[in-house]
Amino acid sequence: MKIICIGRNYARHIEELQNERPEEPVIFIKPDTALVPKGNPLFLPDFSNNVHYETELVLKIGRTGKAIPPHKAREYYRSIGLGLDITARDLQKKLKEKGLPWEKAKAFDFSAVVSREFIPVSDFKDINNIDFSLQINGKTVQEGSSSRMLWKFDELVSYISRFFTLRVGDLIFTGTPEGVGRLERDMILEGFIGDKSMFKIRVK
């Protein structure tokens, strides 16, 4: 199982971090060791003083595929969940300034939270208009909608599969909207798709 992440897929988040708008999806990968085990807290790493949350809709691949055309992409993911891409922002900044890969800042152990369950695609009225949000200690800090993605789900699946074979169980983190911020110990994070709670986790 691999975790494929998309960066810079929301225009306002690009502006928020003062990044350049890409012409193609930005891809990076997290190993399976990045996943926080179910029921565990989110431990902050000791090598960063500025760890950020990024809330994202997550596709779960349900069929193996390679070089998938966009009009066939819907056949390859069957459910949608919610996740957190945890980023060591200070370390990422240093790496970007030197033109180095982001893995140390993005793919470290326990840098990905995934919801307890995934919702079947068939349960959504329109997958291109899914609202999601994150609350910290009961206050909403991040809100997004798949309608504001630069590249929609089918486009992402097709694009990714040009470079990487997608296998059953792979996860695609589809990008975060504006509103990312710093994590502190003892925060309680709760993520929602619509009004349905998808995960709740404490920061340690």
C-alpha cells in the first residue's frame, strides 16, 4: 500500500503559502509507516518546531490500474474518506530553499491521519461538490470543497496512473484548501465530511 499525495490543488492555499501555481499536479509519496495507527494519538516529531495540519479528501483505490483514461477513472476508486497530511513546515521551507526533495518534511513516521471509515462513492450526490472541514477543540479552522480543486478526482487518478501503477488499497490525498496551521500538544482535531465526523484525534 502506498500513499500518494497531491500538493497545490487549491488556489487559495497556493496563495496562502505564497507558492507558484503549477501547470500539472504536484505529486509526492508517503510510505505506509506514515500512517497513524487507528486509536493512537498524533505525536509531534522532535525535529520540527512548526508542524502543520492539512485536511484533505482521500480516495481509496479499489482496482489495480495503469495509464487510466479520465473517462474510466471512476471505476478505480470506490470510496472517499478524510485525512490529515502532517507537515514539518520549517523543515520543508529549508528543503525547498535548497531545491531538495520534501520527504523528510512530509513522509516521516506518523505524518498521515486517515478516517475511521470511507464513504462509498455511490452515497454522494455529486463527488465534485463534497464539503469537508476540520475543527480544533470544537472550533472550525479549515473548510473546503472538492468543487474548488484545480484538478478533480478523475483527472488526478488518470494523471497519477501515468507514472505509478495504482493498486487495491492505495490512498490518494487530493490536496488541502486554505486554513492550514500549527499544531500544539493537547489539541483535539476532528474532521468532517459534511456534518459526518470522520476522525477525532489528540495531539501529543
